[in-house]
Amino acid sequence: MKTVFSDLQLSHSPKHEISDGELKPAVEIPSRAEIVLKTVQERGVGDVVSPETFGARPVRRIHAPDYVDFLESFWGHWSGAGRKGEAFPFVWPIRSLRPDPAPAHIDGLLGRYSMDAGTPIGEHTYSAATASAHTALTAAKLVHEGERSAFGLCRPPGHHAGIDFFGGYCFFNNAAIAAQWLRDHGATRVAILDVDYHHGNGTQAIFYERSDILFLSIHADPTQEYPYFLGHADETGEHAGTGFTRNWPLPIGTTWEKYSEVLDDASRWLLVYRPDYLIVSLGLDCFEHDPISGFRFKSDDFFWLGQRLSYVGVPTVFLMEGGYAVDALGTNCVNVLEGFEGG
Ligand code: OKP
Ligand code: ZN
């Protein structure tokens, strides 16, 4: 299986995040991608290729023009305002406040286009996020051209990013961009299975009213875990998308034994839907030693995960999402890929 990766994705290098009432060291850091790349090479998964350029169109097929413009021009405004460090939003237009018209002040814009205070923007965030999206597109293109599978080593991740907001370490929704690109290049149905520990709220929202993209997500119960405000079992799609979203919230402490039963359930939905392509939002944060997550996968369980995904029998694009136990991240990720290839 080919891996797609670009060094540009390393240029987004947050120093801190706001969590637990503190300014803490960031966890979504460049070494995550570096260790996965190293393990891919050491274990001989396959060639590592650079992303192709796709221009600005595919990202703008998913994201609002004003949001893309905001991210693209952000650092100029921020540094122009005399700000030196990375940027954190701190005020949001919730409920009785108005998102539109968008404010002119950079602090207002930060809140207008974000969902949390845990996701700093730095000088190179836009170019890294763009490269990450192009990595996803290139992996999709490889599968579109006939490969059984491909791995987009995306970073920053994407599944929390919505049409016009960033958050949860995500800026552009790589899986959504890849799914839409496949639709625009001949696919009739695309399924996205999100196995990250956190619910993929951005991906769900983007496709909530559509039947041509099936969204399935297995994740920690949002009553107990980030993103807190989406990912419940009763969210099943709306309008034309009714029935084409499915969520399996699971309790903190869930092991592979329980998870795999639910995965079988999700696989049955895939078999019924018969997608032309499957995109796996591949979070590795269900790992027992993940520093911010609460499921209990062992490293070997990721191999079984990959094997079960292969039984679905559909050309598959793996796109990395979360996973923060940096030392084990390469092993866990490559276990999925090898489990798939051996299955
Ligand atoms: C991104 B992805 C920890 C706070 C963590 C944000 C989690 C984002 C996860 N105290 N908050 O889905 O892995
Ligand atoms: Zn996650």
C-alpha cells in the first residue's frame, strides 16, 4: 500500500493548547507524523509518495469561501496586529449572539470560524492544512486509479473541521474533501467510517443532508467526551440524508472485545450501502495508553481492526486523524494497514 505524505505538513507546529484550565504542551505535534512515516518505511508498507497539486477547487468544494480566505490571510492580519505567538480564539457567537455579519476584528473572526480554544493557529497552519488535504486527495486518486487501498498520512487531522470552522486540532476536513472529490470523479456512493476515539462532528455535519455519502462513526460517548455536542445515537441524518448517518457512542473504558461487535454492526451497514469507495477516518487514539483518550485497545487490536475493514471488500482510502501516544503511534497505525493488506 502506498503512503502519501508531504514535509509541508510538519510546518504546523503548535506549542500549546488550552485544556484542563491550563496552557499545556500541544499534543497534535509534528513528531506524530514523523514516527508514522518512519514505521511505514521500516516495516516496508510500500512506497511513500508526495501529494499532487489539485489547485484550490477541491478544498472549496467543501469549505465556505470566507472560511478558506480567513485561514489563508490569517497570519498576515494576526502579525499585522502586532500579535507574536500562536492564536487562540476566546469568544464564540453561540445562541443569542450573531455569527453574521462576520466581525472585522481578528479576535472576532477567530471565534466566528472556530469551535474551541484548544486549536492554535500559527504562521504555517494554512499551508500545512492545505498540504494535508492534498495528501488525502492524492490517496483518494490512487484508489480511484485502481489501487485496492492507499494511506494518506494526514496531519493536521480533519474530522472535527466543519464547512466554516476549525477545532479539535483540525482545519480542513480531509475525509470530506476526498469523498467529494471521488463523487466529482465518477463515484455514485462513498462511505466514510470514522474510527477515531472522538466523534467526527465536522464530517457528519457536512454530509448530514446527503444520501450519496454514508457517514458511520464509532466513538466515545459525547456526554462524557469531546466534542460533547454531537455524536449521539439519535443523529441519523436529515432530509435526503435521513438514515445515511449512524453513530455508535460507547462508554469510556471500552475494549476491543466490545468495540469489535459494534464494528461488525457498522460493517453490515457498509455491505448494504455498497459504496464505490470506503474512506476510513483512521484515528489511532482508541489505544489504551493514549494520553487524552479512554478506550483500551492494545497494539495488536489495531491489526484486527485493519483485517475486519478488509472484509468489507471495497477499495479503501485510509486517512490519518488523531492518536497521541507518539511512541506507539507508528506501530498501531501500520498494524491497521498490515491487517488490511493481509486480510
Ligand atoms: C482530536 B481528534 C484534553 C482535551 C482535548 C480536544 C480533543 C481533540 C481530538 N484534555 N481536546 O479527534 O483526535
Ligand atoms: Zn481523536
